[in-house]
Amino acid sequence: MTQAGSGQASTSAKILYRPVGIVSSILGGVVANLIFKKVWQRTAPDGESDPPGALDSGSDLKTILVAAGFQGAIFAVVKVLVDRGGAVAFQRWSGEWPGN
């Protein structure tokens, strides 16, 4: 049984993990987007319900940058949690770590 961080994963483990990784990444993106929208609704200046986009003429650059920073941080944390959780679940199922 290959442990996390101890050597190379087998080619078959990497191939078998690929669909799991794709599905978990999509679900993670959806979850991250929902979390970001909730965080933005609670913390937005002036009670804005939707985060501003880069081309939003009604928002100043500071607000747009703050929204982008929140979004990036949330997406990064969710991605790490989803990727790691998927790898751990795959290892429990297959006995091999899918990474490295």
C-alpha cells in the first residue's frame, strides 16, 4: 500500500483517479462559488448582493479588487480541501495514493 508522500503512485492509480478528480473539481467549483456569494452578501459594502465584475461600471476599483481577493482565497481553500479529500477517499478505496 502506497502512503501519501512515500514514492510514486502507480500509473493505474493515476488513471483511475482522473475521473474522480474531474468530478470533485467541478463540484468544488460549485461549492466555492456558493460560499463566495454568501460571504460577499454578508460583507459587501453598501449592501451589494452580487459581487462586482471587472467591467462593472457601478463599482470602484477597490471594491472590485476586494471581491476578487475574497473569491480567489475561497476558491483556493476549497480546491485544496476537495483535492485532498478526494485523494484520501481514493486511497481508502484503492489502497494507493493517486498523487506524486
